[in-house]
Amino acid sequence: MDSISIIAVVSIITAGLTTGIGCMFPALSEGKALATALTSIAQQPDAAPTITRTLFVGLAMIESTAIYCFVVSMILIFANPFWNFIIK
Amino acid sequence: MDSISIIAVVSIITAGLTTGIGCMFPALSEGKALATALTSIAQQPDAAPTITRTLFVGLAMIESTAIYCFVVSMILIFANPFWNFIIK
Amino acid sequence: MDSISIIAVVSIITAGLTTGIGCMFPALSEGKALATALTSIAQQPDAAPTITRTLFVGLAMIESTAIYCFVVSMILIFANPFWNFIIK
Amino acid sequence: MDSISIIAVVSIITAGLTTGIGCMFPALSEGKALATALTSIAQQPDAAPTITRTLFVGLAMIESTAIYCFVVSMILIFANPFWNFIIK
Amino acid sequence: MDSISIIAVVSIITAGLTTGIGCMFPALSEGKALATALTSIAQQPDAAPTITRTLFVGLAMIESTAIYCFVVSMILIFANPFWNFIIK
Amino acid sequence: MDSISIIAVVSIITAGLTTGIGCMFPALSEGKALATALTSIAQQPDAAPTITRTLFVGLAMIESTAIYCFVVSMILIFANPFWNFIIK
Amino acid sequence: MDSISIIAVVSIITAGLTTGIGCMFPALSEGKALATALTSIAQQPDAAPTITRTLFVGLAMIESTAIYCFVVSMILIFANPFWNFIIK
Amino acid sequence: MDSISIIAVVSIITAGLTTGIGCMFPALSEGKALATALTSIAQQPDAAPTITRTLFVGLAMIESTAIYCFVVSMILIFANPFWNFIIK
Amino acid sequence: MDSISIIAVVSIITAGLTTGIGCMFPALSEGKALATALTSIAQQPDAAPTITRTLFVGLAMIESTAIYCFVVSMILIFANPFWNFIIK
Amino acid sequence: MDSISIIAVVSIITAGLTTGIGCMFPALSEGKALATALTSIAQQPDAAPTITRTLFVGLAMIESTAIYCFVVSMILIFANPFWNFIIK
Amino acid sequence: MDSISIIAVVSIITAGLTTGIGCMFPALSEGKALATALTSIAQQPDAAPTITRTLFVGLAMIESTAIYCFVVSMILIFANPFWNFIIK
Amino acid sequence: MDSISIIAVVSIITAGLTTGIGCMFPALSEGKALATALTSIAQQPDAAPTITRTLFVGLAMIESTAIYCFVVSMILIFANPFWNFIIK
Amino acid sequence: MDSISIIAVVSIITAGLTTGIGCMFPALSEGKALATALTSIAQQPDAAPTITRTLFVGLAMIESTAIYCFVVSMILIFANPFWNFIIK
Amino acid sequence: MDSISIIAVVSIITAGLTTGIGCMFPALSEGKALATALTSIAQQPDAAPTITRTLFVGLAMIESTAIYCFVVSMILIFANPFWNFIIK
């Protein structure tokens, strides 16, 4: 395999795996946070606005780690400096 | 194997695995959130509307991580820049 | 092995694994959601209609992640762009 | 190994593994759902008809993921497009 | 190794593994369901007929996933289309 | 290695592993069912006959999955169609 | 390595592993059953004869899966049809 | 492969994996902290301001470990001293 | 490596592993049974003779699975039919 | 590959992995500590200052292990004695 | 490598691993038994002599499985029949 | 690769992994100890000075195992006897 | 590699791993026993002398399995019969 | 690679891994013991001196297993008999 192929190959694999792996645990902990939010609302309906607001701020923070991974994948597919260097 | 084959091969594998792996944990945590939602409704039937609404907003957020993975797979199958470069 | 074989081989493996792996966790969490639904009905028989309705909406959402995987498998077997390119 | 052999080999392995792996978790969660159903009946004998009906609908839905895998295996053994292409 | 050997070899391995792996989880969840059935009978002796009947219907459904795997193994040993093609 | 050896080797390994792996989980769940049976008898001595009868029917059903594996092993050792074909 | 050696080697490994692996879980579940038996006797001393009798019947049934594995090992060491065929 | 390719390849893989792996556990523990925060607010609504403030300080501290990993990835992609040395 | 060496090597490895692996779970479940025996004696000192007697019968039964493994190891070291055949 | 490349490659991989792996568990246990801190504040609002102070001292101590790993990564990237020796 | 070396090598590895692995679980279950013994003494100080006596008999029985492994290691190092055959 | 390179390579990898792995569990158990310390302070505010003092002594002891690993890494990077021998 | 090197290499690896692995579980179960001892003392301060005495006897017994592993390592480093045979 | 290099390499890896692995579980169980000590002090402040004293004796005993591993690493780095033999 020549250099162009190998870099293309590696970029594809890494992009896929980074998103695939990196989305696992954010999904898991969003599920967990959501679950406890629902339990808490059922337990203390009066605090629902506070709980919901804290929940969405927290979910956004967790989502950010998934987005870091998605960003790295997108960089590797569409703005990859190594690929740009090689194909020049 | 020539360059075209290898890139095709790698794209296929990565597309499959990214979706396969990336859908595992969203499914898991949607199940968990759904389960606690049901428990909460049984425990506090009066809060059912609030719980259901929060549930569906949260499920959509979790679903989004599965969709990131599906999007990466679709990009790799139908809009793959490395493949387009090679077959030119 | 020539290019045609290798792509056929890889498509077969990936199609099988994607469905095989991708159906594991949806099944698991449908089981979990179903289990808590049954517990909740036993605990609060009056809320059975609400619980059942929420359950089926949620199961459909979880099922959707299994269907993403099944769709990727079917695309790889019957509408594979790389295979179509190679056999031309 | 020539192309025919390799594709036959890969189809056999994938067909076996897809069913083998894909039946694990549906079985597991059917067992879980069944177990909670029995507990719920013991706890609330009056709700037995509702519980049983919800149980069987849910089991059918879980069984469907096992059937996706079985279908992929059967396609790979008896209606494999790659095999049909090669042996022509 | 010639083609006949390799296909025989792969069929043997896959047949064994599919049954070996595929029987693990059905056994596990039948055990679980049986265990909760016994607990439920001890807890609510009057509901024994309902519990026993639901148990056996459910066990049959779980057993079906083990039988899918056994069927795939038997097909691979005694009705393998790839083997039949090769030895002709 | 010639074909005869390789098929013999593979048959030996597969026969051993299928029984070895396939007996693990039935043993585990028989142990679990037995354990809960004992707990249930201690808790409700009057229901001992019902419990014992359900236990033995269930154990037989679990044992059946171990026997599937044992059957596959015996077929591979003493009635292996691939071996019979090769040594002819 | 010639055929005789390889078959001897494989038979040795498989015999060892089948017993080694196959005895793990029976031991585990015998321990579990024994433990609950002791708990149950302490909890309900009057039911000791029933518990002890059920325990020993169940242990014999679990032990049977360990014996399947031991039987396969002994067949592979002392009554191996493939070995007998090769050394003729 | 020449030196330039190999270093590019390795940088891509490492950048992807470092972010992918390094974001897993921060996400997990942010989810956990968020979940307990919600439980605590439901349990003690009066302490909501203190809890929320401690929560966000702590989340920032956890996020910092994810950012270490993201920083290492960015260094490897855009400010890699080994790459700069090689391409000179 | 000639045949004698390879068989010696394999016998050594298998003998070691069979004992090493096969003693793990018996030890584990003896520990578990012993632990519950101690708990039970503390809870019901009057039943100590019955508990102790059942404990030692059960420990002997668990020990038997460890002894199967030790027997296989000793057969492989000191009464190995394949080794005897080869060195003749 | 020549010596310069291989050392560069290995330094990149190790730097990435050390940070990636080494940040996992500090993140995990900071999350755990933070979670219990929040629970404790909710349970005993009067002790909030003591809890918060102990929490931040402890978090700093845990963070220190993540920093050891980050330091090793930075040494390997920017102050690597082996690299300096080789490129001279 | 000649035969003498390879057998020496394998004996060393196997001896080390057998003891290393084989001591893991006895240690674990001795710890467990000891822990419950201490709990039981604290709970029922009057039964301390019975508990202590049963504990030491049981620990000896568990220790025996560790000693089987140590014996196999010592046989492999100092009384290895395969080594004695080869160096003659 | 010549000797100098290989030793440099191995030292880099080992240094990284030793710190990376060796910091995992100290971090984990510091987190656990810190968490229980916070719970204990909330539960018994009067014992805060004793708890805090014991906590910091214990944390120092746990930190010592992380420092052993860091020391080994530093020795391998900056005071490696094998490296010093080779480059002479 | 000649025989001397390979035996030296293998002895080093095995010595390290045997101690490394073999010390894991004794440490774990000493920690567990110690933890329950502390709980028991807090729960029943009057039984402290009995508990402490039983604890130290038990710890010595657990420590013995760690020492078996350390002994095997020391034999492999300083009194290795295979090494002595080879260097003669 | 010549003998000197390979032995140096292996010594470095083994030294690193032995300390890295061997420090994991002592750290873990020191954390556990410390945690229960803190809980016990909070629960029974009067027994603090006894608990603290038992804790530190026990921690020293656990630390000893970590020190065995550190000792083996130091022997392999600075007093390695195989290395001394080779470089002579």
C-alpha cells in the first residue's frame, strides 16, 4: 500500500472508532441522569422546575464530551493536516 | 490488494462497527430511562405529564448520540472523501 | 484473493456482526423496560393504561436503534456502493 | 484458497456467529421479563390477565430482535448475493 | 489445505460454537425464571397454577432461541449448501 | 498437515469446547434454581411437594440445553459426516 | 510436525481444558446451593431432612454436567477414534 | 511505508484514541455527580443553591481531565514536534 | 521441534493449566459455603452439629471437582498414553 | 523504519495512552467523591463548609495522580532524553 | 531453540503461572471466610470457639487447593519426568 | 532496529504504562476513602477532626503506591542502567 | 537467540509476573478481612481481643499464599535448576 | 537483537509491569480498609484508638505485598543475576 492509501485507511478507522467509542459513555450517563431526574420529580413534584433546569445544564455538559469526539472525527475526515500534506 | 479495494474494505468495516457499537449504549440508557419513567408514573400517577415530557426530551438527547454514529456511517458509505479521491 | 472476493467477504462479515452486536443491547433494554412495566402494573393497577402506552412508545424508540443496525446490514448486502463499483 | 471457498467459509462462520451471538441477549431479557412477570402475579394475583397480556406482547417484540439475526443467517446461507455472483 | 477440507473444518467449528454459545444464555434465563417461579409459589401458594402455566409458556419461548442455534448447527452439519456445492 | 489430520484435529477441539462451554451455564442455573428451591422450602414448608415437582421439571428443561451440546460433541466424535467423507 | 504428533497434542490440550473449564461452574453452583442449604437449615431447623434430601438430589444433577466433561476428556485420552485411526 | 507516513498514521490513531478513551470516564462521572445532585435537590430543596454551586465547581474539575486528553490530541494533530522534525 | 519435545511441552502446559484453572472455582465456592456456615452457626448456635455435618459432606463433593482436574494433570504427567506411544 | 521514526512513533503512542488511561480513574473517583459530597450536604446542611473544604483538598490529591500521567506525557513529547540522544 | 531449551522454558512458565493463578482464588475465599468469621464473632461472641474451630478446619480445606497448585509447580521444577527424559 | 533504539523504545513504553496503570487504583481508592470520609463527617460532625486526620494519614499511605510507580518510571527515563550500559 | 538468553528471559518474565499476579488477591482479601475486622470492633468493642487475634492468625494464613508466589519467584531468580543446567 | 539487548529489554518491561500491576490491589484494599475505618470511627467514636491501631497494623501488612513487588522490580533493575552473567 502506498502512503496515500494507508493514511486514508487509518483516518477512516480512527474517525469511526472515535465517534463510536466516544458516544458510549455520554449516552450511558445521560441515561442515568435522566433516570434519576425522573425519580426525583416523582418524589418531589414541587421541585420539578429546579430539577429540570439543572438536568438540562448538566446534560449539555455531558454532551460536550461526546461532541469533542465528534469534532475529532470530523477533523480527521474533512480537515486532516496529514492527508492534506500527503496529497500535495 | 490495490488501494481501491483496501479503502472500500475499511469503509465497510468501519461503517458497520460504528453503528453497531454506537447504538449499544444509547439503547441501554434509553431502556434505563424508560424503566425509571414507568416506575415513577406508578409511584406518582399525578406527575405523569411532567414525567412523560421530560422523558421524551431526554430520550431525544440520548438518541442524538446514536444518530452521530449513524451519520458517520452514512458519510463513510455514501460521502466518503477518501473514496472519492481514490476513484478519481 | 482478488478485489471482488475480499469486498464480498468483508461485506458478509460486517453485515452479520452489525446485526448480531447491534441487536444485543436493544433486546436487553427492552427486557428491562418490560420488566419494570410489569412490576409497575402489579404495584399500581389503576395506572395500567398510561404505563402500557408509555411502554410501547418507548419500546418503539429503543427498537429504532436495532433497526439502524439492521438497515446498515441490509445496505451492505443488497445496496453496497463499493460492491457495485467493483463488479462494474 | 480460491474465491469460492473463502466466500463459503466466511458465510458459514458469519451465519453461525450472528445467530449464536444474536440469540444471547433476547434469551436473557425474555428470562428477566418472565421472572418479573411471575413475581408480579404472585404479588398481585388480580392483575394476572393484564400482566400476562403485556408480557406476551413484550416477549414478541424482544423475540423480533432474535429473528432479525436469524433472518440475516438464513439470507447468508440460502440467499447470499455474493455467493450467487461468484458461482456464476 | 484444499477447499473441501477448509469448508469441512469451518463447518465443524461453527456448528460446535453456535450450539455451545447459543445455549449459554437460554440456560441462564431459564434458571432465573425457574428460580423466581419457585420463590413466587412459596410466597403465594394459591397462585401456583397460574404461575406454573405462565412459567412453562415462557420457558418454551426462551427454549426457542436455543433451538434456533441448534437448527443452524444441524443445517451446517447435515444440510450445508456450500459443502454440497463443493463436493459436487 | 494433510486433510485427514486437520479435520481430526478440529473435530477434537470443537467436541471438547462445545461440551466444556455448553455445560457451564446449565450448571450455573441449576445451582441457582436449586438454591432458591431450598430457600423456598425453608420459607414455606407446606408447599414443599409443589416446589420440588416444579423444580425437577425445570431442571430437566435446563439440562436439555446441556444435552444439546453433549449431542453435538458426540456427533462430532462418533458420527461426523465430514470425517466419514474424507476417510473414504 | 507429523499427523500423529499433532493429534496427540490436540487431544492432550482439549482433554485438559475440557475438564478444567467444565468443572468451574459446577463447583461454583454446588457451592452456592450448599450455602443456601446451610442458611435454610439455620432458618428452619425443622425442615432439615427435606432440605438435605433435595440438596443431595440437586447436587447429583449438577455434578452430572461436570461428569459429561470428564467423560469427554477420558474419551479423548483413552478412546479417541481419530487417534486410533491415525496410529493404524 | 516511509517515515512520514508512519508518523502521520500513528499521530492520527493516537489522537483519536486519546480523545475517545479519555472522554469516557469524565462523562461517566459527570453523569453520576449530576444524578446525585438531582437526588439531593429533591431530598433537600432548601440546599439547592449550595448543591448547585458545588456541583458546577466539581464538574469543571472533572471536565479538566477530559480537556487534558483533548489537549494532547490537538497537540498531536496540529503541533506535533516529531512530525515537524520529520517533514523538515 | 521434534515430536517428543512438542508432546512433552504440551503435556507440561496442559497439566499446569488444568490444575491452576480447575482449582480456582472449587476454592471460591468452598470459601462461600464456609462463610455461610459460619454465619448460620452464629445465627442459630443450636443447629451447629447439623450445619457442620452438611458442610463437610458438601465440601467433599465440591472438592471432588478439584480432584478431577488434579487427576487429569497427574495422568498427563505420569501416565500419558500419547507420550508412552511416542517414546517407544 | 529507521531509529528516528520508531522512537517518534513510540513516544507519540505512549504519550497519548498514558494520558488517556491515566485520566480515567481520577475522573471516576472525583465523580464519586463529588457525588457523596452532594449527598452529604443534602443530608447535613450545617456541615457544608467542612465537607466542601475536605472535598477540595481531597480532589486536589486525586487530581495529582492525573497530573503525574500528564507530566509523563509532556516529558515524552517535549523533553524526551531518548529522542534527544537519537537526533543528535 | 533445541529441545532442552524449549522444555526448560515451558516448565518455568508453567510452574510460575500455576502457582500465580492457583493462589488467587484460595486467597480470595480465605479472606471471605475470615471476614464472615469476624462478623459472626462480633454478632454472637458466645459461639466464638465453635466458629473459630470450624473456620480453621475450613481454611485448611481451602488451603489444600492452593497446595495442589504449589505441588504441581514443584513437580515441574524439581521432578519433571519430561525434563529427566530429555537430558538423558 | 539496533540495540540502542530498541532499549529506548522499550523504556519509553514501560515508563508510560507503569505510571498510567499504576495511578489508576490509587486514584480509585483515594476517591473511595474521600467519599466515605465525607459521609462520615455528615453523619457524625463532632468526629470531624479525628476523621480528617486519619483520612490524610491514610491518603498518604495510598499515595505511596502511586509514587512507587512514578519512581520506577523516572528511573527508567532518567537513570536507566541498561540504557547507560548500551550507550557507552 | 541462544538457549542461555531465552532461559534468562523467560525466568525474568515469569518471576516478575508470578509475584505481580500472586500478590493481587492476597492483598485484596487482607483488605477485606481488615475492613470487616474494623466494622466488627466498632460494632462490638468488647470482643476486640478475640477479633484481633483471629484476624492476625487469618492474615498470616492469607499471607502464606502470597509467600508461595514470592518463593517461586526467588527460586526462579536465584536457584533455577534449568539455568544452572544450561550455564554448565 | 543480541542477547544483551533482549535481556535488558525484558528486564525493563518486567520491572515496570511488576510494580505497575502489583501496586494496584494493595492500593485498592488500603482504600477499602481506610474507608471502613472512617465509617467505624464515625459510628463508634469511643473505639477510635483501637480502630486506628488495628488499621495501621493491617495497612502495614497489606503494604508488604506491594513491597514484595517493588523489591522484585529493584532486583531486576539493579541486581539482576542474568544480566550480570551476560555482560561478563
